Amino acid sequence: MIIVDKFLQAREQAGNPIRVGLWGAGEMAQGMVNQVMRYTPGMVVAAIANRTLHKAHEAYAYTGHTAQECHDRESLQACIAAGQPAVTTEGELLCEVEGLDLLVECTGTIHYAAGLIMHAIAHRRNVLLFNPEVDATIGPILKVYADQAGVLLSGCSGDQPGCIMDLYRFVKGMGLTPLLCGNIKGLQDRYRNPTTQASFAARWHLTPEMVTSFADGTKISIEQACVANATGMGVAQRGMLGYTYDGHIDDMVSLYDVAELKRLGGIVDYVVGPKPSPGVFVYATTDDAKSRHYLEYGKLGPGPLYSFYAPYHLIYAEIPNSIARLVLFQDVTMAPLAGPVVEVITLAKRPLAAGQVLDGLGGYDTYGQCENAATARQENLLPVGLAEGAVLRRAVAQDEVLTFDDVALPPDNLVQRLYREQTRRFFPQLQTRPVLA
């Protein structure tokens, strides 16, 4: 919050706080509301849109605020103008009123979120995503629409991808060349399911499906796909390398070959087990002898690969920093550079029969893994973000990769249309093959 905190204090003293509209009122969203309303001067959550109103009320109530329910644009506009916290079930209204400086997407959905984001872009509203699921699936084409509308679309700090990007920028700012952007995990078991994760989910007030996506590797694949698309780095192999190590992240530099990392143009990856967990890291190199001298003097070792890490990611506690950076300085924490570099493909978590209707992220049926996007499109692989509700046309074995040819997709929807457009725009060489066959 260095520098940003002084600007926020000035907004507080001027009686002109940053006014945030929030989509979602789940556990992470409620944490963000608490952080903003109680601990972030110069910023308020002015309105919350959630399909279940009592959760939105709970978010405000915990911070000592009472919200007014608004069911039309006029009443919501009046609340914002009066500085009265508001809740609504109509997410689109946040895009249509005046006086909100930024909209934060924190629903954890893909289809619902896509509609809200597109509505916001149509109304020329800046959007911050605390939603890597939608970003990994259709982030590149959403960025195209945002650019065309002259608005900003950004990921955020707190979640691992934004924290990795903050560290990546710090390392690049020293003149070093990042070669690996990494995520530290304590557990990786692709066969976890909502039953095995139920007790952990209950302890932390999360859904079993969300917790399962953490454990089975889907979420980390989604997160690293976002980082790949924001840096241009691919993966070294399908599923990433995913080394397990009982030690410190600094000591893992010897496991990677610098020449190979350079040949690949850098990679995104994850590791299981090392300290500090659950942190993030960037490995970088330099050919400058003077830089190498001072890096060793600074206790980073002799190189050629140098380890930089953050020992934590604080989820909702860091979101206000990204909000302030975007509103005050138009600084984007994370966004795709262009087209997809890495996609998250779908694999069978268990043997599945023909006719099976696939469940969603963190379910019993599938898990996701990273694959370089060019390979995924050449092989017509099914993105995990499009798999829910698809019907298998044939039986598949456990761990088998699914293609578009293997499934009948649900009725056409916005996410499918955006994904088709994304593929046609960034992989024109594949236009002879029907997209979403």
C-alpha cells in the first residue's frame, strides 16, 4: 500500500472516497467488504449485487452498516448519491448507475460473470476481476472488448495470479529476466472430490466444490493460465512440471535448467511442499556481471537463477490495493497481453460412461490441467470452463483428456459465443475446423 495509502488518505480527507460496486457476497466478497469498510480510508463499498440478498446484508452488517434494498435503477442511484450502502439482486444495475468508480467481480462464476462483465463494458465501466475462472476461459476476448470500449479490465492482488504479477513486475523493474512464475501448494491430489473435502470446506465457510478445485489441481491450473496469458509464458509440459520438494523455495533453483527455460521463453509452474506456503515465487536471471555481483552480495546466491518470493497471498486483504491502483493511476494488476498462451483443458477424474452429464469445477467428474493454447486448439481439447453440463458421446477412462468431439455441449450461450470468437480471432489458422464442434 506504499504511495497508494497517502492518496487514499487524501481522498478520505476530501470526503471523496473511491466508490466500489461489488458483484457477489460469498466468503471472499464478505472479507473484501470488511477490509474496505473497516480498514481502508478513502474507499467504500457503495453497493453489493448478489442473487441472495441476505448474504449482501450480512456483509454490511458485520462492518456496522445497514444497507437499503434497491430493485430498480432509480432507487439505487438515489442511495449512491446519498452515500447510503445499497444491496440489490440485479447485478446489471451496477453498470447503469452513475457514481461508482469501479466494479469488482467476485462471484466465482463463469457464465453469470461473463454477462455482467460484458454489460459493464457496454456501459464503459472499469472492472476488477477477483475471478480467475472467467479470466482463464475467455479473458483474452473480454480484454479485446474492454480495449475497444476504452475501459480497463484487470485481475487483482490477493489471489495468487495478481501476487505473482506484482512480483514479476518488481523483478523486471530491476533489469532481470523472469524465467519462471510459480505458485506454491501444500497439496495436489487430482482425485479429491466434494465428499473428501466437505469437512475442510465447512471449517472455512466455503463450498465443497470450491475447496475441491483447490485440491485437485484445477484452481492452480486456472490461476497459472491467467499468469501465462499476462506474461506470454507457456508451460514446459501438459499439467506443468509440478515438482514436490521438502525444503525452501530458494533451494529449488537447481531443479531447473536456465538454458531450457530461456529456450521456452519462460514458463509458469507450481511446486508442492516447500516453504513458504502458500506463497508465490519468480525465478529470474541476468547476463550482467555487475548485477550478478550485487545479487550474490545481497545473499541471493551465485546464480544463474535467482529466487524471489512472497511468503503469503492475503486474498481479500490485498484487493483494496488493486482497486486503488486502477482508480487512482489506471494501473492494471493483471490482464492478457493478447490471445491465449495457456488454456486449462478437461480430464476425467474417474471412468465416465457415455451419456454422463458432466458436473462443474471441483466436482466428481473432471479436473483441469494447463496446456499450451496452440496445442490445445490444434488437438481440439475441451476447456474446463466449458465442460459443465456437457454430455459425453462416448465412455472415457480415468485421466483421459476430453475433446470437443467427445461431448455434446449445452445449448449455445454467451460464454460459448465469446470462446468461439476468441479462438477465431487468435487462431485464424484453425478456421477450417468448426469451433465448438
